[in-house]
Amino acid sequence: MRFEFIGKNISVTDTMKEKIEKKLSILDKYLLIEEDTLARVVVRVYPDAQKLEVTIPTKVGLLRSEVQENDLYTALDQAVDKLEDQLRRQKTRLEKRHRDSLAQAFIEEEAIREEAEDIPVKTKSIHTDRLDLDEAIMQMELIGHTFFIYEDEESGKISVVYRRNSGGYGLIEVN
């Protein structure tokens, strides 16, 4: 990271520059700041306080901190803390965004893999008896199933009688 120092009502000394560069170089551990990034540092002196403004453009947005204190180095520490907090939040947002897209990609990959595999299907053949509706219900209850397939005695068509969740029975007739 490169630095641009601007002093308002003060001249920024080499010692001040070194301390500011040293403190701000802590931010290099975050991957959002590139080596050729230009950090702008403005130092202002007021009659009762000193103000430090730091602006750093990053890949994901602008980091900015503005702190006013009696001591320049206290202001520098607070500014660095603010910038680290902003960087941490940006990095967390990026991780969440990428985590969601990675999760979605994994789900899509699983869906494709499941489609490619053969799904085992159990096949069962049954023989239907000619019964009336009451006999079919009785047979269903005797075997303990929730449905029963039979051939209707009156129409000669395949029918299904089933137990409804709300109580009672239902009938499906095949055309």
C-alpha cells in the first residue's frame, strides 16, 4: 500500500509518516487491499484537537475513517480500529456471498448426480378379486393397509378404495 500525506495547518514530519505507515500497514493482512493501492491520509490541527482522516479504496469499496482527538497517535489507533472493523465486515460479506453460491453449486451438482444414477423402483404385481365396495373395505382393514385395489363386481372396472386422513373412505374408479 502506498501513502499520500496531506497536512492542514501542520506539516507532516517524517516521524509522523513512519508511525502512520507502520500502523496502517497492519491492514495489509486483509486480502482486499492491493499493493498499489493509494491510501490518502489527511492530518488537520484545530486549536483544541487534532483530526486524522484516512481513505483507502479497495476492490470491494471505499474504506474511510475520520477521528478527532487531543493526541494524533490516539486518533491514529482509533482510525486503524475503525478501518479494521470495516475490512472485517466487508470480508465477512464476501465470504457469506461466496458460501451461498458454493452451497448452491453443490446442490446443483448433487441434483445432476442423482439424475444420472438409476433410481431403484420396487415393482409388485397383484391379482385383483371381483368384490363389492363393502368387501373391499373389509379386506383392506383385515390386512392393515391404507388402500386396496380390486375389480368392482358391478362395473367390472379396476377400483381403489382408500382410508382418508380426515376419516371415512374414498373410492377411485379407473375408466
